[in-house]
Amino acid sequence: MMMPAETCIIGGTMDGYSHLSIAEREDIMVRWKGHEGVSQIARELHRDKPAMMWLMWLY
């Protein structure tokens, strides 16, 4: 059975997983480069901390 396009293993919500949008990725990178903490970013965006760490590892 195939999963819907909006479902994947990156990012988290209480009802499943969803992709980080381009806008979210840009926001995360700007805030991270501005020395904002990963935990704070994740909390304010209602995302899992591992999703933030994964994105930062890419860049």
C-alpha cells in the first residue's frame, strides 16, 4: 500500500509525519544561522527536534 504524498518520515505532527515545507526550511535555517536554539525552533514550529537536526545536518 502506498502512502499519501504528504506523508513521510521527515518532521512530525501528532497525527503522523509530514514534509517540512520550503517556507519552514527557510525559516529554520534563518533562525539557526541567527543562533537560535534547535529546541526552541522545533517547539515554536511544532516540529520534532530530530527533524530540525536532520535539516541542519544537510546544510
